Amino acid sequence: MLTDDQIAAMTPQERGELIRRLARPADELMPARWLMRRMREFRVVLMVGSVVVLVPWIVYLGLDLPREYVAHNWDRTWVGFDILLLVMLLLTALLGFLRRQLLIVTAFATGVLLVCDAWFDVMTAHGDDVFLSLGLALAIELPLAAVLMVGSLQLLRLSAARLWYLDSGMRSWQIPLPLPSSHADEAVRRRPVRRQRIPS
């Protein structure tokens, strides 16, 4: 067994290699490799198909929707949305207090909901409400969304860096999934690891 002094004497590359070798193999945690590959392929096809369908749908809506429309259940729509936003904010606060990794997901999702809230508030406002909605969006909703989304990405980077999945200069979207698909683990295992300061 390695002592603390022996680990402290290791280079960053040696520590990264040790952590990757000691990590529980993804094969032990996931379903059969062929099933996981099929599930991944299905999800990719589903997302690409959704994009293909959504593009003409957006064009159709842009050409066909009226500029003004009398909406039904307007009060229930916004109250329901705000209840969802409230639940997500509370869940994010609770997970932050408990220091749980699921905070990354809820914080980012809450940030997206706040951006949506700001967008629809501003776009559906009229008269003097436009300035109020714009002020609330710029002063509260969008800054809070930025704090939540940037914070969740920083936590993602910190988790990846602790497992030596983050190279110097790597962007958050470049962090690989630790899955055994297409030899991704092997590629990560073989690449050199550099020391990097993670922003707090």
C-alpha cells in the first residue's frame, strides 16, 4: 500500500495514471457494451431527428403564427412555470447545502429556466410592462442564471480535474465521458496529464 508521503512524492502524471488505474471500470457499472452502444446510437439518432424536425417547424411557426394571440390559461401557465422555477431553486439550494454532485444538473437547469423566464417576460410584455420586464431580466434573472450556469460548469471542471480528465486549456465541452465506448477510456488513459489551476 502506498503511503501519503509516497503519493506526495509522485509527479502529477504519476498521480493521474494511478487514479485512472484504480478507478472502478465503467464495464462494471454499465450494462453490456453492445447494449450501451445501441442506447447511445438511439439517443444520437433521436437528437439528430429532433433537430431535423424542429428546423422546418420553426420556419412554419415564423410564417404562420399571428403577431397577437389571446392566450387561454395565462395565469395558470405562469403560476405553474414559477412553481417549477421555485422547486428547482429550492432543490439547487438543498443540494448545494448538502454538497451533492447532482447540484451540477439542477443549477444548470435552473439557469436555463431563468433565461426562458426572462425571454418570455420581455417578449410578451406590452406598454410600460416592457421596461419593468427588461429591468427584471437584466438586474435579476439573467445575472442569477449566469451565476448558476457558470458555477455548474466550474463544478464539472473541478470534478473532471480531480479525476485527471481535464487537460490544460481544455474547454468544458471537451471533457470526455468515462465510458468504455469507442476506446474513449484507453485514449484518456494514454494521454499525458498536465498540472492545471481550476478557477474557484
